[in-house]
Amino acid sequence: HKIAEYESTAGYETLLSRALLSFEKASERREDFGGFFSTWKRLFSGKLFSEDGIWFTARLISGNVGQLTLCVFLISFFVNLQRSDFFQNELSKVAESEKWRLMAPLRYGLAVSEITIIIITLNYVPSTTRTVLLFRSGGIPSLHDARFWKLRVAVDQASLLFGTLFWGSLYTAILIG
């Protein structure tokens, strides 16, 4: 802060001095950033990119597309299973008044699985946004933290998250449904 004041009183301003002074002025001001709905609202209005400067990686976008593809796949798998000859033959062996006992849990399980996958998919973008903003504001310590040297050891393991987007959703759907 003293360097920035010295530079501006010395007759010349640098980008660094302006940034430091504006940061000092704004450091007492806080802005609450909303949660789920606020993030999606700012994303669709474009403010998340233009004002907050948050960009999403292709990995995040393709992971979410993979999760939504999984939703479509599960629905088509269930419909094809229900229409298959094997399923229809087995269903014909069950009394007409008892068929609902077989079909109701299958449909309920599919519905709950789909809802779960959609909730997981929709929560990923706000969670990523919150983490980025916490890093920027110092809520999550990074370079100046004593544990930084421990945390930077396995940076390549961040790529493992991509697989968990798809497989985690699939296993969740199987276990819940």
C-alpha cells in the first residue's frame, strides 16, 4: 500500500499502484455471493464471465454433458428393457393384478435415479464457482499457507475428478435406483 501511494504521489501511476489502491479501498467492502440460484442466474445473464471473470474449463463442461448423456442413456435403457421380449415373457408369467408390484419399483427407482443425477449435475457449476471465489478472496489459503508444499505434490490428480463426474453419477443412480 505504501509503495502504491509513493508511486501515485511521485507523479506517475502504474497499473500495479492503481490495482493496489483500489484493492485497499474495496477490502472493507464485502459482497455476498449467492448460492445455487444466484450462480445459475449470473451464468445465464453473462455476469459470471464479464463481471466475476469466472470461466469454466472444457473438462467441466464435458463432464456435465457426460452426466446429462447418462440421464438419457438410463431412460433409453429402461424403455428398451421394458420392451424386450425377455422382459415381456417374464412379465406375462405374473398375474395381471400383481404386475404393478414389479413395475412400480422399477419406475420409481428410475425417477429417483434421474432426479439424483440432475441434482448432482446442477450443483457442480455453483460448487466450482464458489471454490474459485474462495481461492481468490483468501477463504481457501493457497500460496502463503504453510501446507501449500504438501498440497502441490499431486496436482495431476485433479484429472481424476473428470472420471468421477460420470462414474460417480452412474454408481449413484445404480445404488439409489
